[in-house]
Amino acid sequence: MTQLDDRPVTTADTDPEIDPATAWFAAFEDALTARDVDRAAGQFAATSFWRDLIAFSWNLTTVENPDGVADLLTHTLDRVDPRGFRLTEPADTADGVTTAWFEFETSVGRGRGLVRVVDEDGPKAWTFLTTLYELKGHEEPKGVRRPMGAVHGATKERVTWLEKRQAEDAALGVDTQPYVLVVGGGQGGIALGARLRQLGVPALVIDKHPRPGDQWRNRYKSLCLHDPVWYDHLPYLKFPDNWPVFAPKDKVGDWLEFYTRVMEVPYWSNTVATSASYDEGTGEWTVHLEREGKPLVLKPTHLVMATGMSGKANVPTYPGADVFQGEQHHSSQHPGPDAYADKKVVVIGSNNSAFDICGALWESGADVTMVQRSSTHIVKSDTLMDIGLGDLYSERALENGVTTEKADLIFASLPYKIMHEFQIPLYDKMRERDKDFYDRMAAAGFDLDWGDDGSGLFMKYLRRGSGYYIDVGAAELVANGDVKLAHGQVDHLTETSVVLADGTELPADLVVYATGYGSMNGWAADLISQEVADRVGKVWGLGSDTTKDPGPWEGEQRNMWKPTQQENLWFHGGNLHQSRHYSLYLALQLKARHVGIDTPVHRLQEVHHLG
């Protein structure tokens, strides 16, 4: 049961004895009110984690243990003035851990979060999530603040909704400048554009394609979402209840176009940003565009790169590529299988795109060989949905009261430092359930892995964004030999073949480079300068010191959804879940700056790797 009024949950609401979470909040808030940093930090367990999403730090940051808590509070407590902590539903205790949902206020906004309390000579916080969800005086126009829409009465000066929208569109970029320019109009840019629209931040989303959703429509025809519908909702407007669990690409494209219109996202299609530069004196960007082939200059204050989680396509340059007589392209440019029936196709790579493309080509009658250059983690889709996501994003979760919003916060409340410890047992279960499948893949010669520490897909995604495949059927083609399998690095191409380092020669009419993508700061290098890209550093990863995620430990995903070392430059992207959830915090950071709220950033992202 959810607490509906403003009073705290008390002992009368829960148990005759004070639950550990209520006792913990009483002690913690008392220490905060007294500005006793040491006493407040002492309310945390010796091994503990406080993840703050902009509420205290105006940053996405995780601090560890009482010393980290003391550092965060020393730099933020007086300004934030946190108060009014209250449970929003009764706490739950299981296996020695008490979990509680709560809300609170700061000097400028309202927040919510999730705490896990353990007994360590009294109740102590083990994990503590604080998030800001709205700014005081700048709340979104929803619920009781819903706009009227119509102006009743009779007036000769009436301006209709359509006329207002047309006038706004005509003025944008001519008489008015966007405060925020979002480069990239896929799901990430559209979600952020919708958030900014609701918050009243003048913003513009631009994209090179003719229509919103073309980013999906133009991909190979077998592409569909590998994540389930409950994981993929956009802000404000959920998919209908009869939406398919795994939406095909063209259906996703149509939804994005519809969403852009319904949410009134200012959106320019057929628009390419060609260069950008920042003036530290004026605090604004100069961005040169080509809109439908015509040059245009915009002067936004903030620039958001929403070009996807992935950066520029990694297209290898192999010796002999210039003499190869067949066709070559990166997986991002693959048009689909129709033109390649009866052709010999070599796909370089063994992750998501490689498997999807191999499967579609085989269905169309192509002779397909996959080249596996390094080990790949594979998890079967139905198993992942059940074991990996079922408790958070499923009909089962909804029946248990776990809404998408709750699921997002539960997932966010697990510190990245220990998330792998929660993931390893789940992937052990998946490996056992599908043992026969993995045995057949190994017998076919496929090189499998489960991540450096056995933590599976989610940690691979968060750490490196590559190295895995959610199997929706194509892996069976490799297991039974319908798609041929080769191993090793490519040495060179001839006029008619791909030659591997061990001398294996693979005849080819088409070579598909399913070779992944670079860091997102590659887009910044192209648009702004290599100097700015290096100033920002690598985008994505945690510093886990695992494969393709070099240390040191950074605690959060590098440069995503938070301030960077380049003033007024931001990165936004990820999967649909991340685009939905983290767009809120990015939008609130931009709104606060737009209305002049002081936003001192605690522990600005350091740069350890350039790309």
C-alpha cells in the first residue's frame, strides 16, 4: 500500500516496533539538520554506497563508505538543505536487509529514492539512492497543473493551438534561438526533447533523416527490439497494452514519429550539423547547419550529442580492400538480405548485429560465413526475459506492483561497484537452464564467454557496450552449421575472398563489417574539434578494469547524462530504458541552468582515457 498523504509513515502504519528504516531516517535527518557531517556519515555501514542522481551533487555520482559520504556532505549539505525524509510505503525486511522507498525535499527541488538498511551495531545504510524528480516553482504541467488547452469565451483576437504551433515553428532559428540544441533525433534525442518541452526549456532536436524513426526504418529488415516492451517505454506515453513484446523496426520507427508529433517535440528533419564552436566569453555555441541543403547558423547555450550510445562506426581498413571486387559495408549500412540470395557473404564479427544479419541472409538463400574474432557472450531471449528481467520489467512485475518507474529506480539503486555480485547468480541459472544449447554451440566451435567475472550481458553492456548477443534464433544456425563459422583475425582481402591470419581463405561476394562502434566523443571530434573530444575523454564504461573498460574505477558511466570537462556540452543515449530514465536528470540539469538556479557540480568527471 502506498502512503497517499504528506505525513511520514509511523510505527502505527507498520509494526508495533520501529522498523529499521524509520529509525535510520530519524537519526540521519537529525544529523543533517544539526549539520553534523561526521554523525550523518556514521549512519552508513563500513561498506556502503550512496548513489546520487543530481539531488545533492548536480551530477551523477556514487560515493563509497562513510568517508565518501562525509566528503559529499561536506561540499553540499548547507546548499542542499535536505529535509522532510519520509517513507512512502511501509518498509520491507528480508534476509537481514530492510528496503524502504522514501521522498524528501531540498532547497530547490523534490526527490525520491530507495534505501537498504542493515544491522551493524544498529541500523546503518548499505545502499542509498537519492534522485531529484522536480524543481520547486518549475514543476511539469501535469496532474492538477494540466494546461486548459482551450480558451473559453469569445474573442476577436483568438489564436488557435495550430496557429501558435505554426508561429513557434516559423520563429525557431530565425527570431528565437534554442537554449538547447540536441544533435540526433533517434529515441534518445526525442525522449530528451519531450522532457525539455514539458519543462518549458526552448530546445530543438535535429536529425539528418527525412522523418523521425528513419534511424530504425533504414536498417536491415529483420531488425527488432531485443529488449521487451516493459523495458522500452518512452517518457510520459507508454506503449499500448497490446504492443508486441519485441517490436519490429518499422513499428518502432512509426511510434517514434507519432511520439514526436504528439509530444510536440521541436524537430528538424533533413538537418545536418556541420561544425560547432564554443565561446567561453558569451557562454554560447555557434553551430553551422545545413537544413534541407540550405546553410543556417544557430546560437544555442547548450549542445547535447544524442547520436546514440555508440560512436562512429568502426570500419577496419584491411590490406586488399581496395582491390576486392565484391561489395563491402559496415553493419550500420546493411540494407537487408534481399539482393544477396545465392551470394557468398562473409560477416566479420559475432555480436548482436552479426547474428541478426547472418540469420536474415541465410533466410534469403545466401551462403553465409561468420568470422569470430574474439569470444562472445550469448543468452537466449526467453531465458533473459524470465530470469534477468522478469522481476522488474514484465507482466509478472506489474502484477507485483513493480511499475516501470519503480523498476527504473530499483535498477538505479544497485551501485555499479557491486552490481556484478547480483548478476552472477542470475547468469549461473541461465547457463544451467540452457546447458544443452551452450554445449551445442561449443561443439560447433563457437567461443563462448560469460564476461570477465561471469556477470553476463548487463555488465558487458555497461562496461563496454559490446561482446554479446541476445539470441532470438540465429545462434541455432551456427550450432547446426547452416551458418558457417570461421575463427581469427582478418589478414587481407583478395579480389574475391577474405583471408584470415592462419591462411584460411573465405570466398566472398559481400563482406559485412559487424565490427562495432567507437566512443561517442568521436562525434564531438568531427563536429567540434579533436581538442574538445580529448578534453571530454572517453564516453561510456565504468573503469572496471575489465576487457575494453580500462581503469581506474569511476563509479558511473563516463560522461553520460552529466556535466563534462567541456562547458555546456552533454552526451545522451543508451538503450530505450536509459534514454527514458536518464533523460529526466539531464533535462532537470538543463532546466535549472535555464532559470538561473545555482548548479555547482560536485566532483566533475575526470578524464583518464581519450577514446
